[in-house]
Amino acid sequence: MKISIQCFAGLKKYLPDDALNNLASLVVDEGINIEKLLKLLSIDDEEAHLVILNGIFIPSEERSATHLKENDSLTLWPEVAGG
């Protein structure tokens, strides 16, 4: 099934080479959960501080129970600091 993934800041290094504007389309197994997708992309759970699925924040403790569907849109942000 096809999903889109957008990674920001230090996480964009995990996107495929053909990603444009920090956005890539991926073909993944039907029903994969967010936790498994992060592992597939070699992203540590702690590294993906902010995970947004179709505009909804998914906390770390819900990632293994949240399964992706065709055409889902996943956005990942690392922890950021500023001042």
C-alpha cells in the first residue's frame, strides 16, 4: 500500500533519495503500524519526538497500536529547542 511521509530537521536524512521538499511516497506492507515503519526506516522511537498521522498527534505509547492505511500521511519531527 502507498503512504506519504514527511520528515523535518535531522529526520530528513532517513527519507529515500527521491524525496522532494522533505516528502516521499513509500510502498509498505498493508496494515503496518507506526512503530514498525519507524524501525524499517531506522528511526529510533525517541528520535521521532512528534508523530502526526493525517493531522492527528500520535503519542509514543500508541504507535504500536496505530496501523497505517492506504494514502495515509505521516509527518515526523525530532525534538527541537529554541529560544
